[in-house]
Amino acid sequence: MRVYTNYFTDSVIAMDFLIAAKSGVRNYAMAVTEAYTPEIKAMLIKQLEEAIDMHERISMYLMERGWYHPWNVKEQYQFDLQNIQTALNAPTL
């Protein structure tokens, strides 16, 4: 039996979580503009605010660990390339 080590690092997983959070914010924002009733709009706005808070927490977590450089594209690009290489080197099952 072959045992594989975990090729996906915490940073790769956390960046994936950040991407999902960004998608959630975008989707809630679009849903707010399509809301039919004031009650639904209020509920969606609350969900949007929670999604924005989640995005901020994930962003701060990544920045504190040096895994996310939102204001330095060059550094972020290099880090993203490393993560891509990690993913490409992962074994397939």
C-alpha cells in the first residue's frame, strides 16, 4: 500500500476558502438587487454582511501568515505560482 503525504498546504486550502468567500459576497450582492420583497432583501443584506465579515477574517488570517499580498501583485503572483506547482505535483488517486 502506498502512503501519500498531504501535498496541499494550509495556504492552498486557505486561499481556496478565500476564493469561495469572494464568490459568496458577489452572489449575495447580486441576489440583493433581485430581491422581490423587503423581507427577503433584508435577509439577503444580513447574509451579505456576514459574508463580507467572513471574507475579512479569512483575508486577515492569510495576510498575518504571509500567504496573501493583496496590495503587492508581484509578491502575490510568485506565491500563487508556488501554490500552482504544489497542486500540479500532488498525486492523483
